[in-house]
Amino acid sequence: MFKVLTFNNISARGLDRLPRERFEVSSEIQQPDAVLLRSAKLHDWAVPETLKAVGRAGAGVNNIPVEAMSERGIPVFNAPGANANAVKELVLAAMFLAARNICPAWAFAQTLEGDDAAMNKQAEAEKKRFTGFELPGRTLGVVGLGAIGVNVANAAKALGMNVIGYDPQITVRSAWNLEAGVRRAHSVDEVMAAADVVTLHVPETDDTRGMINGSRLAAAREGLVLLNFARAGIVDDNAVVAALDAGRMRSYVCDFPSAALKGHDAVVALPHIGASTNEAQENCAIMAADEVRDFLETGN
Ligand code: MLT
């Protein structure tokens, strides 16, 4: 009987992939053969001697000490692409809400007072402040062309946007999945210089940490909309606030709470909900559970 310890609420559809006659699955297990988790951080976890595999129901693995695990011969399986549609949909929503000033307009609407006629009068007097822009003909820059970046790029093409993408390590599969007409850039700087909206889809590594900094924002187009549904550490939040306050950037929408950004009118900071759909959680849990099961049972 293999013992699988679960951190976080792993979707039941995923846990069903571990037949109960061969797998004991619980959040209480003491000497697990494997761990299944979503966002729990394992860096300070005392890794039990019995551990043979880790399954992450998500794409990124920066909540897991992957190097330390591999030194002990413990593979870390993730679920690349399994939540790509969910993240793509939220990125598109973010792009629309930034282009149309939906959050500031909604916040303003909450301040209106009086009866309907009075509120409409105040709305008509102020609505010019919330004039937005349309997406067709605008350029979207996509940094990172893995499963999520490619999905976002293709959706933007379908909206009539020009798309420029950069990824030094693009796989053949991703390249094949890209719609024709997505222009390939040779650097992040080239993307920043060309795009009205930039969206980030790279993991946080030593190479990408702080990648969007003051000088990159200074070189970006005037009125940049920046979207970060990847990892908080890729963007220097203080540099974003400086660029917003100087009027060089239009808005920043990200999927991470941040003290530096809190309360800023031109920022929407969400609580890391990019992958939070039932479908994505099922897909991720199924992929991670399948990998852990197969590894424990076959060694592959
Ligand atoms: C990911 O890396 O795919 C996301 O962080 C997943 C999640 O939010 O669970």
C-alpha cells in the first residue's frame, strides 16, 4: 500500500486516480511515499525518509525545493498546461478591464449618491475620465511562450491584436501551437519597446527575478498596461509604482497581493486566482496524481 500525503485541497477527481486498494490518501499521513500539493511551501518541511515523489497540481514549482529533492533522488512532477485555459481567461479579463478602466469606473460608481436621477447626473459629468481604448490593432507583447503564453498569444490574435512574443527556450510544440502571424522577438527589450500591453508568462528563476525593472519600464511605450499572472518576483513593484506615478504607465494588473501596490488607483492586485477554476484544479490534480501513481507503481 502506497501512502500519499495531501497538502491543500486537491480535487477529488485527481485523488480518484489513486485506487484506494493500492493507495492510502490523506492529509494526516506520517510517513508518506509521495506528496500531492497545490501552493503549500515545502522549503521548511522536514522531508521524511520514506518520500519517493512529489506531485504539484500546478505549473510552477517554486514552492518546492526541487534541487534538494533531486539530490535525494526524489522527482518533482508538475502539471504544465493543465491550467493554461484558466490563466488565459483571467489574463484576457485583465486586459479588458485595464483597457476600459473597469475597476476605477466601478469604484467611482460606488461613490454616487442620491436617487437614480441624481446618480446619473454625477455619472454623466464624470464618465469622460474613464474613456478607454480598444484592442484590435494594439500590440500585445507576450514574454514566455509556454502553454499559457501561447494560449494568450493566440487569443489576442483572434481579438485582432498584433502579437509579439519572446521566449529564448521555446519548445517545438509551443512554436507549432502558435498562430501564424505572431511575431517572434529576440529580447524582452524588443517586446517592451513594441507593445501597448505586456503579459508575463515565465517562471521565477535567477534569470527572471526582477526582470521588469525601472529601466525596462522606462524603455516601454508610453501608457503601458502590464499584466503579471506568472510570479510576483518577476516585477519590481516599486519601479511599477514610480512609472505609474510619473504617468508613463497606464496600469498594472497582477495576481499577487503586495504592500507596495496596495491602494494604488492604477493597480488591480488579485489574490493568486489565475488557476482557480474547478476545471483547472481538476486537470492539474489529475495530471499530478497520474504522474505520482505511475512513478510509485512502475518507477517511471
Ligand atoms: C501555477 O503555478 O500553475 C499556479 O501557481 C497554480 C496555482 O495557483 O495553484
